[in-house]
Amino acid sequence: MDAFENRFSEHWDDLIDWDQRWQRDSALIFNYISEIFLAKATVPNVLDAAACTGVDFIYGLKNGFDCHASDASASMLEAL
């Protein structure tokens, strides 16, 4: 399984378009989280479970969130 995971994780970023994901999915998710925490005036703590190579995790960090990531595959998290 480790050999498959390593090969798969090497090509994961080629399978998704980070810029398109950020515009479409990540922005929607983090805008929603921002609205929830806006009333509390705190920086949201966000856990990106099943983070893969961290597209949402990186988006959150770049946009001021306190983000943490986890994934069942250590090879997926190596890029983080």
C-alpha cells in the first residue's frame, strides 16, 4: 500500500487545479467559516481532515486562519 500511496501522492496535485479549487471550493468554505466566527471576533481554528496535499489547508493559512492538517497517508502530508 505504501508504494501506491507514494506514487499517487506524487501525482495528486496534477489531478486537481489548485487555483480553480481555491476560487470555487476553498473560498466558499472559508467565507462560510469567516461568517460564523465574525461575530466572535476571533481567528477560527480549522482542522483540514483528509487534507491530501493541503489545498484547503494552504488556502486557509494564506487567508489568516489558524489551520491544522491531518491525513491517513503520511506521503500526502509530506508537501506541507
